[in-house]
Amino acid sequence: MEFLDAVFNRRTTNGPFRPDPVSPEHQQTLIRAAAAAPSQFNSQPWRFVVIEDRDTINTVASISGESMTEVMSSGTFFNRYKKYFRFSQKEMDTLRSGMLFDKLPALLRPFTSRAFTPSGQNLMNKLRVPQTLGEENRKLVAGSPLLLGVMLERGEYRPEELSGFYSVFSMGAAMENLWLTTVELGMGIQFVSFPMEAPHQWQRIVDMLRVPDDLELMAVYRLGYLPERTHRPAIDWSSRERKRPSQFVFRETCDVPQEGWDNDVRPGSA
């Protein structure tokens, strides 16, 4: 596979994986790709915990599902991220960013215009939408053959200092290397983010993984091989659009948008 093919075919996997375990060879390839990333002063601040134990995966899955239900029931998730949610193709075509909820149960479609209002939140709670989504999330994580925890050395990760930026930047580069490698290996990957929205739930994962005091657990990902066909969940989204270069690239100074590149925009995915 050509490198740019991997870049432009990178995806986030919203759906399930095959149940097959990830081979040791592929696990090693993923970590070697991550470790090849650049880091300030070659500090290599990243640490990884590779998780295949079924009980651990099931517990993380339960925590993730509970977290999703919790933050969606309270409305904090929608209030925090509503600027990224789109409910029509027209809106997505205009903004060219965020997530288009292009698959919703028929019962919910008439109410998208008030999705972020108190009455909309009450309706979603009444229809048990947070519970439905939480259970879908639990199943997805539980069905993953591999979880990957990503940590940073606290000696490098000091958010109040410049080294904090360097370490997070390095971790991002490492994870992008790993993410692109999943394309080559026929694998998918998704960020297990909802426990981070509920700090007491995230702490449960930190404790379960026995993260030492000198490391900070930054993220957990689920990985696996992609099935030939996928079944979209009842509530799902797409994020293929990308902003046009004239919307985010400038020429010489920030007063002059880049011109002439907008007709060659390739689709991406969050």
C-alpha cells in the first residue's frame, strides 16, 4: 500500500470488529510504528498497556457504557459538544466539519431541531436514548479483541510547562503512526472516550490497569480486524467532509486565504 493511500483511507471505526484476536505480529507492528514517531529531545514519553484479557475488556466496556448513559442523561455531553453536531446534509455541506447524524430512528427525526433544548433533553431521557446508546457502546467495546491504553510520563507531561505540550504532541504523532498502520493491516480503531467525560469512571479504569503514580493514563483505544460488511447501529454518524483549504490555509500572512486548491479536496474521516 502506498503511504498516501493509508493517509487518505484512514478511518474511525464506529461499528464492530471481527472476533478474531489480533496476532502478536500485528500487535508488535503497531507498537513499533508508534515508537517510530518523533519526540522532543528523543524523550519518547509514551507508554502503552496492551489488553487482551476478556474480563478486563468487559469491565472497561461496562464502564464506557455507564459513562455514556450518565453524561448523555445529564445533558453535559450535548452542552459541551453541540457545536460539532449536524442533523442535515445541507448543514454539513456549509460547515464541512463536525459529525453528521445521518442515521436516526424514525421516532427521533422530527425532534432534531430541539435536540439541545431542555425539552429535547427531557424527550431523549423519556425515550431512554442515553440508555440505548450506552448499551450500544458497551457492546462495541466488549466485542473488541484488543484494547490499548496510552500513557505519558509525568516527568515529561507537565501541562503548566512547555514540556507538557511537547509530550502531548509526541503522543499524538505516535498514535497517528499507529492509526495509519491499522489501514495497512486491515484493522480498525476507535477512541474509548466516554469514561473520560466522567472522571470517577475514568479513575476506575486507572485503578484497574494499576497505572503507577509516575504515569498518566491519557487515552484508551479499541482495536480489531474489520469485517467485510458492517451493520450500522440505530443511531450513527458520519464525518467524511473536510474544510476547503481556503477555509484554513493562508498564503504568506494570515490576511490572505489560499486560493486555487479547493477543487482537490479529498474526503477524510474523524
